[in-house]
Amino acid sequence: MLAAALPLVGCGTLAAPAGDGNAVRPNAHAGPFRDATADELPDTVRKVPYVLDDPNANYRESVAVDLDGTGSLGRVALYVVADLAPGTGIYRFVSAHGRSFGKKPDPARPVLEPGAAWEGSFVGRPDVHVIGGKIWMLYQAAGGIGLARSDDGRTFTREPGPVLGPDPAAAWEGGKTPGAPGLLKVADDDFRLFYAVDDRIGEARSSDGVTWKRAPGGPLLAPLAGSDADAPFDSASVGDPYALLATSAEGRRITRVYYAGGNADGQRGIGMAARFGVDGPLTRATAPVFPVALDARSPTVLPFSGFTLLYLTQIEGTASTQDYPAVALGVAPGNASIPAPSP
Amino acid sequence: MRRAAAAAVLLAGAALAAPVRANPADTFGLGSRSTALGGAVSADVHDFSAGYYNPSGLALAGGTDLSLGYMYVSHQLRLNGHDSQIDPVRGLMGGIVAPGSVAKIPFAFGIATHVPDERLSRARTVDPSVPVWMLYDNRSQLLYLTANLAIRPFKWLAVGGGMTFLAATKGSFDISGTAVLPDTLGKRSEYDSRLRHEVDADLTAVRYPEFGVTILPSDRFSAALVYRGQAELNLAIDAKLKGKVDAGLVTVPAQYALESQTLDAFIPRQVVLGTSTQPVERLRVNLDVVWVQWSAYKSPVSYSVTSLDVPLPKSLLPPATKPSARTAPGFLDRFVPRVGVEYRFEPLQKLELPVRAGYAFERSPVPDQTGTTNFADTDRHILSLGTGVVLDHPGAVLPGNLRFDVDAQLSILPTRVTLKDSPADFTGDYHAGGTILAGGATLSVGFK
């Protein structure tokens, strides 16, 4: 009877523990995600499930990039805003197996710091992708969303001005500055930019990734309505979009947008919304894809053969000494087993 | 701490589904002769299997009849190309027919049973986001027993009825004590937890009635009408966790309660109309049409109500969950045509070699699973073959007959594609199909 009761742990709301579940859930790789386990994180010094943490560095607004692109988990670069000795900026860390990053960034200096007048005093919320052999970084600054490109991921050349700034003509944005970019390359001449304004997510389109035109209409994704006593996790804000393309088991193309949501009670989690094809409105998943707690933000989703990794930033823990942001790792499907890193 | 709260929410949010459970005779047949004839025997059954196909057939037996057999069913069902790994159905089957007479009115009593040789019963719930073969996974893993009585008040009329019994399980569990959250330094492990479990499980019985009438206007034609009642068993699980969560620096009391109800077994109501014709000597052609009331099937998804009491800031707890919603699965009634043909060769006096073939078509009662439910099912074509040996008066000891029958059954389930309405569905699109292979043998002894 206990064996009959144990499957109660499996739930459509959150990922089930490893060892159960069915591999034929076709969208299992899209979520929900579970915490990475100690066996999957080779660095035993850090608290599970964190891959980069330091109470003084305040690692936040991270994005991960698969450097190998082979489908197998190998080298992963993490671009993250940090408060390190050279100064606050966007730093780059590299892991040979994507699951633990050393405390020393590569290079030692920030790869991007405020430099142009339109950027003001900060740059953050990086979104990094490998496009055409180059490293593209979109980032948020005081005057809007900027674009910087690099051949090696360490030295970037930025566009002179924002590629997407405030637009008074966009009624729902209220003239506010867009931020938190999420880039999606659909084809060589078709790019989509998901961005956050006023706790909502909008979309813009481009044929070259540099010149953008906002999609007509209102926001693509807005906070979900709910009663005060039963507020969904994303009933107050949605932001930090991260998009990728997928194909269903029956060949239907799907655009998935992962995002960070929050409600009035201070609960935050990672959600997912999707659409068939590359155009049209998004439909929300029925539940968050990662546990709603610890101020989850900035999701990055990297699919590999057999599993998908979710990188995100959240506070280190519930104790007062753990109230600082760090980069955590999630795994989907729940019964996936990540191979041990090669020695 | 967050993990403990999240784990509790896992239980809180549980909306689990249970594969539909039914008797194995419903799905794969009972007795080798009846199975080989595609189950089209309501108007042509007079051995122990009449207890399922038509209780009035017991009164048509020539004398006391004992049967014992074995069946084995192997599933090759696939979801998106992956083997669904459904357990085989296997076990002993058999029964007895005991005729007599009261006031010169012939009557008969019969018992038929299927006894699984692995387990008497099994309850299993599954994650509703995982497609499950609702009509096959775990469906026939239970004990089946039927007892019936039949009379033949006139030569052209037989009437019978009785009850069928299915075994099912229910239970509850309580957990109390202190759960230890492990740390990354290896100083504390979850195995340091001090928990006490109490599990209470009962084996219960589900009963439903069946009735049958057979009309025999001539030796070469008979017709039958059969009714099988509906039955369902609700599985109630109550869980209580009351104790403490030890996170090292702090120990937090926690209380969690779950009440869950699931429809564990469901036998749909059935009405059978059948005929049996003997156009020429030794040839028999049978036709049955079965109406199955699947529309009465309630949601297999469990209904659960939960409460969680952990003294943590609300921002560290997941959002409150609502009682799980159960919507009717929308299963559809269906008509199942069955046809069977039997020819009895007689190479020697007192020796018969019957050859049998059958076909049945079961349209899937499951509607397109475009929403959040994932009840995998497709149409089913059932092809059956069988043969046997009948020895009449095999010896002075046995004034009746000795029969040995074998059957083979192939079910073809054409691939069915499911396309989800929501692109964000956690399950996603899938296709399902496969085959089911079954075989059996029955040894019968008839006394006249």
C-alpha cells in the first residue's frame, strides 16, 4: 500500500523526484525542473543546487551559453552581473561541464561595463547567444537595450546606441524604457526580441538583429489575474524573458518563452508560456516550471541530449546570512540523470 | 526548508489518475472456445464461461462440466515509439457447471473464475501528465469470480443470472516524527530522519449483477439477450504528516493533511444481443452486438483537499493550492460487433476436431485528449483463432467427454495521434498504438 501511496509525490505541478515518471512524456524536457542534486554537481563546497555563489559578489541577472553546441553537455559560459574587485559589471565565467563555475572570471575584468552616455551608470540583464560564429550580447542599460558582439566572448564591440529604446508610440509601454532582453533567432533573416516593460513582456522583430520594429498590439504577456487570497505566482509581474524554439513529437514548431513571475505576496517563480509556430499570442503553462520561492529570476534554458538545464538566479537560502543572490541549476525531466563530468 | 515545503506542495497539488480497472474476461475473454470465437457466444455457450457470456447458457449444458485453463496476454503497446511496459495478464481460469432439476424443471449452477498468478489485486495511481493506457495498464490485474444460477422452464427458453465479484484495495497512511534535511557537507543525511509510518490497507470486493436469456426456436438457431451491471470502487487515501523538519540551525514544526478520493475500478454497464446459426451440419456462425456504457465513467483523476501548516514567511512558501478539479472524462458509449465461426471436423467416430475463428471491433471510448488529460487509447481490432480435440466417451470411467481447446488472439491497435490544444502543455503531442498477443488453453471434462 505504501508503494501505492508513494506515487502521490509525482505531481503535474512540479517535477517528480528522479526515478519515477515516464520517459514518453514528450514535453518532459520543457519542464517542470527539479533542483540539481549533489551527485550532479561536482563542486562539493557549494550548497546544492548552486553553481556560482559568493556573499560578497552578489551574482545576479545571469545567462548561460552552450559553447560547444554539440547536444552533449560540455563547455558552458555564464555571463552574470557581479560586484567584484575590478568593479560592478557583466563578468564571464566558464565551466568545462556546465555545472560548477570557478570563482575567478575569465577574463578577470568585466566583459561589459557602462561606457556610452546612453547607458547611464549600469549595464545588466545580459542575454547571450552564438549567432553565425559570433557571440551576441543584448543587455539592459539606462537608455534601453543595447547590442554588443564578440569573436571570442571576452572582448565585445557594442553598437553606438540602443537597438531598442523607449517608444512613446507604444501605448501599453507608457513611454518607459524597455529592458531584460531575450533574443530568438528564427531564421537567418528573422529575429525576435522579447523584452520587459512595466512588469509586462513585449515583442519586437528584425531581419538583421540590429534594427527592431515592435510587434503591433499590446503586451505579449501580462500578469495573470487572480484573487488576493489565491494569487498566482505571476499575478503582479512578468519579466526576464528567455526564448527558444522546439518541435513537438508530431512535428509542430513551438516557441517557448520562459520568464520570471511575481505576485503581491513576494512569491516569485519561473513560468513558461508558448505558442505554435513563431507568431501569435502566448499560452501559459498550467503551473510554474520551477519551485516558487527564494526570489527566482533570470532563467536560461539549455537543451541537451536527454535532459534540459535551467540556470537561474535566486537567493542563497532562507537564513539571514543567506540573503544574497546566487546562480542555481535545475534539471528536467525529473527522472533524468546527468552524466558525471569527465575527469 | 524550501524543499520540504515544496515537497509538501507536491502532495498538495496532486491530481492523480488511475487506470480504469475491469475484469480480464471483459478485455481478453474467458475460456478457450469462447475466446477463439471472438467472444460471440452469448447464444452459443454452455460451459463454465457462460458465467460471463450468458448465465442462461449454464442450463444448456449436457451434464456436469469441469474446466481448468490458463491464459497469458502480452502487450506490445507503444507511446511515441517507446514501449509502454505494460505488465502481462496471466493466470488460471476455470469453473464448474452443475446441472440438476427441480420439479422436472432443469436448472444449473455455475462458477467461473480467473485467478492471476502474480497478485490478487493492485492499486496504482499515475502522474496525469504522463500518457497512460487507461483500458490496459493495470486494468486486468485482479481476481475475478462469478456465480450464477440458470433454469430451463421450456425447451425453447433458458434464463439465468447471478453476481460477479472483483477484488480491490483501499487504504491510508500516517507519517509522524522528525525529517532531517541533508546538508552538502555530508554531516546530516535524510537517513538520519526519525519517522514512523502507519499503513492501513484492506482488500475489498466489488459486486455487480448479470442476467441472460436464451431462446431456442429450433436446433439450428438460437438468440440471446444479456445484461451486465455497472460497478465502481472508490479508493480513498487519507494521509497525515505531523512532525518536525530539522534544517540544522532550526527545527520547524510542520503539519500536513491530505484527503484524496480516486475512482479505482469501473465496470461499465453492458447489454448484449446475440444469435447463433447452424446453416449446415457441423458449421456454426455466431454474431453478437454489445452496447457498452462508457459514458457513465466518472473522472479517474483523484479529488484531493490539502492543508499545510509550516511557520515560514509566506514569500518562502509556494502559493496556496486549490482543491483539485475533476472534470468528466467524456468517454463515449460504443457498440462492439463480434462474429465467430466454428466448424467441427469428425475424422473418427467419437473424435471431433473443431476449428474456430473470430473477429471483434472495439471503437475507442476515449475522446481526443487535446486538453490536460492523457488517457491513451485507440480502436482495437481483435482477431482470434482456435482449435481443439473432443473425445466422446473416452473410457469406461468417463461417460461424457474430454475436451482440450486452445486459442490465440491478436489485437491490433492502429496508431492514434494526439495533438494538444496548448503549446505549453507539459505532456505535448504524442502517438499511441501497438498490438496485444494472447493465448490460452482449457481442459474440460463433461459428465453425462
